[in-house]
Amino acid sequence: MKKIVIDTNVFLAFYESANSDTLGILTQIESFKSHLLLPNLIYDEFLRNRNRLLDEVIGFFKKPVSFHHSALVQSLDGYKSLKGANDNYYRKCKKIIPELLNIKKNPEKDVVFSIVTKIFESEDVEIIKYNDSIISKARKRHWLGNPPGTSKTNICDEIIWETVLAKSKHDIIIVARDGSYLDNQYFLNKEYTKGKTKERSREIIDITEKTSDAFKIIGEKPSPEIEKIEREQIEYFYERKDIPPLFISKPLQYYVPSNYRLSIIDGSVSIDDQPIKPLVISDPSETSAGESRKP
């Protein structure tokens, strides 16, 4: 039987995606949950990093946008409407902060948390658990520098992989956006196939970034629209590697001071997910002021 292992960063990506339509990917994962093989540590990692990401989002909305306030700028006709737009934006941000704090405190109000939790609690999902022996092997893996593993402060990746090595009886497809998996398929498959026995013949069929690809391999038919959304999600994930991990909604399409992307129309700030043509505000000190970035 073929099973799909989905790494933690795939679940966490739904807190960082710019497009609310990406929740369709998560719903599709739930609909195909009987194909999943999930180490229990992935859920612990998800819970821990969920709080971190929400804290970063809250911090984003707490920071007011800074503008150049020289006497020359203040004398311009457009300055008053610009300042009004900034004040309006900050007022809207202050209204969002309590909602985010409430979601952080009450996870059941968080749609991402609710679906991920439902997946991990489902009897249709095969959950595999680590033990002390697996932790010891993970420490050894970390000391030897063998993949997977990117953290200097924990051995979660190592424990997850050692759990799969010890407990899986299946051919597997791994879905990850972590180079320590994607760049080491030969090494990991060599380890994984060593675990073959008369009762257990197994291999890594593929390591991919897309859940849709994994579901195709096992014979399911993912939605073409969801495939398109997932491609966009992954493109955005890589674009953001040099950008702080924050929620950035679709209309916020231009970099401005303090790592904000701001859209302004007729003196009003839009922070919903509606595409608009923004007025580009840039800092003169930026070498590529007003440079457009994809949402």
C-alpha cells in the first residue's frame, strides 16, 4: 500500500499564504486522509510554530507605517490625504489585533487549526509515534550530520524521519518544502529500503513539494483549480524566503518602509483580499523604490 507523509512546513504554510483560496488545499488533504501516514511529532511541531507565526502576524499589525514628514512633504497637496490614509490603516490594524489574539487563545476559532486537528484525530489516518529508542537514533543522526535536519536547536526532523524508518510498512511519497528532504532523496531512499523484510517491502516513491502530485501518484484526482492554487502557494513560499514570515494579503503588493506592502485608493486603505490598483509609496532611500512584487 502507498502512503503519503506530509511534513510540518506544509501545514504551517497555510498561516503564511497570501491567498485565502489555499484553504482548499487543506480541505483536499482532509478528503484524501485515508492515504496519510503521519508521525505524531508533526502535530506537536504544528502547534508550537502556530503560536510563533501568529505572534509575528500580530507584531506586523502593531507597527504603524512610517512616512517622510519633512516640511517640504507636508506642504504638498497630497500629504493630508496620505496621512489620513495612514491613520485609517492603523485604526483598521488595531481592530484586527484583538481578533488575532482571540484566535491565538482559542484555537477552535482558527480554521487552519481546526482542519489540521481533525486530520490528526481521524481514525482514517495512520499515526505513528516516537519513543526513547527513536529519540536516541535521532540524536546519533544529528551528530553524524545525516539528513534530514536543518535546525541547530532541536532534532525534530531527525525524530520524524527515524519514526518513519521504524514504524512504516508502506511505499511512501513525502511532501515537504525542506531542502534536507528534497535534496537527499537518494540517501533517504537507501536508508528506507534497508528496512525491507519478507513481510515489509518498501521504498520512497517520490519526494515532492505538492500534495496534488502525491495524490496523483496514489491514484486520486486532485482538483485542477486546487493544483493551480498550490503552484501559486509554493511560488509565493519561495519568493518570501528573503522576506519576514508575515501574513500579507493580496492587495498589499508593493514594498514600502518598515517591510509593509500598502495599497491606497481615494485616501482609503484596503486590507481585504480584493485586487486593486494601489498607489505606490516608496522611500527615496530604497534603490528600487516602488518595485512591484507578486502577492
